[in-house]
Amino acid sequence: MKFYLEQLINALHDSDIELLKAMDLKKSKIKNFLEVLIESRQETISREEEIKIRLTLDSNSYRKMKAVLLSKCIKALVPEGGIKLLEFLGRYGLSELFIREADKLIASMENSTKVSASEKAAIYKECYLGSTRLPYSLFDEDKLKNYEKGFLENYLNPDKVIVFNVLKLNGVFVRIIQTFYSMKVSEKNYQYFKNELSAIEQELKNINSERINVFIDGIYAVLDFYYQKMSPDIKNRLEKILDRYLALKGQQTDDEIFTIRFYLAYYETMTSNYAKSVELFSKLENDFDDLFKYAPKIIFRYTLALAINGEIGRMKEVADKYLKKYLQSYDPDAKVITCVAYLVYHLLKNELDKANEYVTIFQNSINRKALLSFDIAVRIFQVVLYYQRGDEKFSEQQFGKFLRYSQDRVDVSGIQRLVEMNKVLRSNFIQHLQKKISLSEFEENLTKLLKGNQAVLSVLFINAARLRAVES
């Protein structure tokens, strides 16, 4: 059974809850149903059985009452429905409910002869933009293309070329990032995205708009960033793009500046300047709190930079303040990311039972295809966990199993380099277990091998080795 109603009520602000409480619910059972759901907001345990007993409902009646109440709540919150409802659901991060309502709206529109072309275009546009903001686990490229096609067919205004291609740019940007998380970074995909951006540039070549130009240049820079074309040139390009955005003087949005500043902070992590990365992430947090607190993937990168930089206490503060809430979230990506952050923290603190709890939540939540990079990371973090608790033989076996799992996915283009790196890491790990290299040699080798994001592995393995040495 879908949890649309629970998701909605858990996501609402207190002022929204007051609107629901003010609804004229004549049937006492529905009113009591709503009261229990409001009482249990943010709880992780379902109150379904309690509600059934209290209201003497069987499973079928329970499902029907949920559907009725969901409809009433939506009507109370967004009486206009339609695009306004999609905007509302997108703003509150209600991804699954957004997908459901978008599908319903599209179906209703396509079966109606009373919807004008301009109304259709507006609906397709909102569905498109909303889809680009979905968690990557729920991202559907085929739907995105359908919305794009529907908009193109129905938008008849003179600025069609501009609006349509800017819409496409948003889609390209999201798809670039999605290929990074699903480990589909390859030269083939790199050229594909470059060709797509070049075609859009050609369409817009006669449009004199600095804002569009800087947006396109920003996407090119992000493409090079994620596709590991890493060089000082990337940093210079990002800094110049930021300056160009700032020079627009009010035409730009905070979100655009926030995004470029994130990549500048993340660049420092990727180039192993962790103290500088932490400094820039901290400024990003202070300057854009309203955007930062709703950006779990960015917050996660901040926590990793803190962990690598040895600021474990601050890492926990950031995770507790911004990420912890996502453990009760219905956003699958945010929940998975939060588990990884806390797993790293508890390994560093040698709190192995807690670390294992987060592994379990992670395994029950992840979409491995969409978030393969996190799946790979947690599997090797588990090797650290087994080693740290003293099971050296099992950790060695699991490392071999992890490598076989990775090698079985070499068809995923972004994984081959990772496999080679982990072979070297495993060789050092086994040599250390067999006492063929000292602890100091092990630390030196890992520090040289693991750079950028991968340095978190160095931190975890070295921390575990030091703890094992003390225990021995």
C-alpha cells in the first residue's frame, strides 16, 4: 500500500496542518483518522493497526478511507489543483505523490477536448521541470522526453525556441549528474552530452542573452567536472562563471549562484584540498541556509570533506542538523545518503553496532541501479566494519567478494578505474594483515593511493588499522 497520505502529512508545515484541522469532516471516523496521523507525524512506525482497531476498520475500508482523506487534504491545501498542485508537491519534496498527480493530470488533459494548447504547454512544462527535481532513484528519462515533446507540440508563442531550449538545458544538466551517481561516466556519454549541448547552442545562436550563455557555459563546466576532466582550468572556469552570474545584477537567482559555489567547494575535495573545501562549504551553509538545508546531496559532500579533514565532531553536528530528518523521509536518495554519512561517522567513532544499523537501513532503501556509486561505497565500508571488529579473515574474504561484485559490473563504464584502484587497495590490505608491511607503510601507501573523494576510504582503513593495533 502506498503511503501518499502519510508522506503528505509528514511533509507539511504547521500552518498547513491547521488548514487540515479546519476541514469540515462530517464523518467522525475520517476526522479521527486524520487526528491520529497528525499525532504520529515524523514517527517511523506505522500506526495502521492502531487506526484499524480504534476505528473498527478492515483492510479494505482502511484503504478506501485513506484515499478519501488524501483527496480531501489535497483539496484543502491546493483548491485549484492542476499546475498549482504540482508546484506545491514539488516544493515540499513529495516526489511519489508528484509522479502520481502528474500522471493523472496528463491523462486527464489528453482525454479532454476542452484544454487549450497553451494550457497543455504549461502542464507539460511543469511536469518536465518537476521531473528534473525528482530523486535520481525515481528519475524517468522516457517521461522527460514525453513532456519535452508535448511542450514542443503545444507551445505556440514567438519565444518558443528560447523557452524550449532552456527547458532542454535543465534536463541535460540533471541527466549529466544522474550518470555520475549511476556510474555511467564514459567517453561515449561525454561526447553525447557535448553534442547535445552544441545542438542547443546552435538553436540559440541568434539569441543575445548573457544569462542563457552563462547557463550553457556552466553546464559545460559541470559536464567536464563529473566526467573527470579535472584540471585547474575547471576551477578558473567555475570562478569566471560565478563572476558572470554576479554581474547580471538581479537577473540571476540565488539557486544559480548556490550551485556554482557548491562546485567550487566540491572541486577542492576532488583535488584533495580538504581544509579549503570545508571552508567553502561552511560559507555556502552560512550564506544560503534556506537552500542548503534542502540539499542533502550537497550536505553529504560537506560531511565527507569534514570526515577526511579530521573534523569528526563538526561532521556529526552537520549531519544531525540537516541530514538526520531524512531517515524518516520518503525521499529514497536522501535516506540512502544520510545512512552513508552516519555509517562513516560511527566507523570513525568505533561504534560498530550503530554502524551496522545504518548498513541495514541502507540496504533496505537503495535503488542500486540509480545509485550504484553509493552501493559500491557501502560494500567496501562493510569490509572496514568486519576488519575493525576483529574478523580479519572474513574481511579479507569480503574484500575479494566486493571486487568480484565490482568486476561483474565493468559494463557500467564508470567502474573500471575504481576496480583497478581497489585491487591495489586490497593488495595493501592483505599485506598489512599478513604483517608484510608495517602500519606506517600501510598508512603511507593508502594516503598516496586514495585521493579526492576516495580519501574517505584511506581515513576509514587507517582508523581501523590503528584501532586494531591498539587492541592487539
